[in-house]
Amino acid sequence: MKQLFILTFALLLLPSAASAFEWTMHGSLKNETAYFISGEKRLDKLQNRLELKPEAILSDRWEFRGRVLAWHDAAMNIEASNTTDMTPGIKMHYRNYIRSKEAYLLYGGDDFDFRIGQQQIVWGKTDGLRMLDIVNPLDMREFMLDDFLDSRIGLWSARLNWYANVGGSDHEFEFVLIPDARSVELAPTASRWAFALPATPVGTGLSIQNGNEPGWRPSDIEAGMAWRANLSGWDLSLNWFYGWKDTPSMQKNMTPALLTLTPLYQRMNTLGGSFSNAFGATVLRGELAVNISESINKTGMTLLTSVGTETTVNASLGLDYNKNNWRISPQFFIRYLPGWDNTIAEDQASGFFSLMIATDYLNEKLKPEIIGLYDWADGSWMLRPKLSYEFSDQIIARLGADLFGGSNAFFGQYDKNDRVYSEVEYTF
């Protein structure tokens, strides 16, 4: 509510400044309708969404930029309540949404930019999965199906970008300070998009406690730095971030009649970088992120033996081939734990393979696209075909599907959540 109050206050000031300063309001109206075609067949959502993006030039140096999302999901009124995945609490969580995504002031200097306020800070080169792009946590009410622009949680932060010419090459240095440490927002427990909980023995109950979520405390402040440059045709970056792992590990405490889970949030350092270069119609890109003292789940069943910390190495390599209206983009991801042993509740090596194929017809009005992700460690997969048609510069319609497979694995846990959807969007 505090963030929304600040954004609303800024918006109220803009009309009074219209006579002195230039300001604009862009946005969109969108309907998203989705229907489950596996498991219990029913509406997943019937969502009418408003997006507003106010911008104001306050002086020759200062600007204001904002973005707010709001929607009402009528499916929560149409579908009947039950005691499993459509309880009154779950329906309340999905029915209404209003959230500011960005609301910040921008100062443009001669050789630097300074932003202060609620922001999305985007690092990295990968599509679909995040390695360096870990500054903003995600709202995962629909797993990872939302566009990152919509699912990233805006953080109140200060960011300085300094631009310098060193040895005839342009370099960018970025410094970030975040007092608004936040964690990922997961789907409600027992909803259809919730992560699967561990199985419990027959006759054993399950209790989930509140965790130690980071917040506005001085001891929770996050910070980061990045360097970017183009050297001999290579776009390069080096990154460092000291913050909280967005997703918690689960401390377990097992008694004969009850398994208690307590989310545990811990800090880690992330060091890494990215590269990309174009070779004709092909762009080669890659990314590396080393997480130092990352919190991980272990196989123990006590508070001391169920969670540990390890150094993890995360890397990706991708290609973008663009020619004759076709884009073909394969990516390979790997996660590796050098200090792995059999007390760790994940494989020493795991990862994903992704493939995106897209093209267009009718003078770029009709755009088919398909994205597939395969978890080569557990064999689960997700497939997302989509067809878009642009009626005009302002009106676009989409038809698509989200399909899952595998047995109780990362994607396979949603194998009864296959859905088809439609979208109609008007931008202004």
C-alpha cells in the first residue's frame, strides 16, 4: 500500500504541472482468458487488465516514469468454490490485483544517469530463465508463464549509471543500492500453480510455518555493481550482487506425527558476467553466474541437517539466428555444484535446453511462435505455441497454449495444468 500511495500522489501532481512541464500517459487494456484442458477442466482466468505508464519531463534534467498494473479476474466469481484448489482464500488471492511496478525519478547528467524510486533492474542475456537477472524477485502466481516485465516485483532502490570513455572505448558502470529487500511471491499453497510439497508418510500431518522474509531493515540492504562495454564487437559485462536468494530453502523438523516446514531465506554473493557478438545472421551469447554460499535443500529431517550452503556454478550458451523473417534460438543451461555429496537434495549437475522458433506472414501481421523447455536432469518439459495477429498498431490478438509433461518433476508437477488461452490487447 505504501508504494501505491507514493505512485498515486505523484500522478495527482502531474496534471497541475501540465502547464509547465510535458507529461504523457500511455498504457493498455487487455483481456486474458485461459481454460484448463487437462486435470479438472475449468476456467483458469477471465482477466480484464489495465496498465498505465505515466511519464513526465519535470525539467531539462529530471523525469518521472511509472507503471502500474490492475486487473479483475471474473473466473474467480464464475467457478465454484471447493476445499482443495479453489478455496475462498485462493479465489481472493487471484480475484483482484493492483500493484505499482515502477515509480521513479530519473536525473540525466552529462555523463551519468541517476534513478531513485521503485525500479526493475534487468541484467543478463538469457531468455526464459534467470541467472544474472536476479535483482528483482518474481510474482509466481502463474508459475513462470507471465512475461518477466509483468512478473518482476519492482524494488525501491537507487541506481547510478556512469558512462566513460576509456582508451577509445565506451564503458558503463552501474551501482545499485536496495533497501527494499523482497522475496519471491509464490502461488498460494494448494492452488493449481503452487509448487508441490514434499510427500509425508501415512498418518503424518504437514505444518508450514512463517519464514524470516527480508524487508526494510538496515541489516537486509542489498547492493550490486555492473560493468558493460563493447570491445572489438563483443558486448561484455561483469556483475556482482550481494542480496537475498529470492526463493527459500525449507527447514524440516520431523516428529512421529508431524512434518514441520519453515522457509529459510539466506544471503549470497553472485559473481558473473555475460557476452554476445553477431556473426552475420547469427548472434552468439552466453552468461555465467557463480553463487557463493547459496542456500540449498538437503536430505536431513531436522532443522540443522535439512538446509545448507554451497557454491553453485550456473552457465548458459545461446544462439539467435535471424534470416528471411525467421528467428531460431536454441539455449543450453547448466547448474553445477562442485562440493556436492549425497546429503544434498538435488543432482550435482542439472539444467535445461530451450528452443524458440518464430516467423511472420502478411507483412508482419501474423506471427506464429513456439517455445519449448526441456529439463535434461529430470526429463520434464514445457511447450508454449502462440499465434499473434496485429489488426492495427494498437490492437493485437493472441491464441496460445501452455503444455507440460514429465512425472512429478520441475515442469511435470503441472502436467494436469495444460491450458489454452486467448488475449486481446488495445494499447494507447
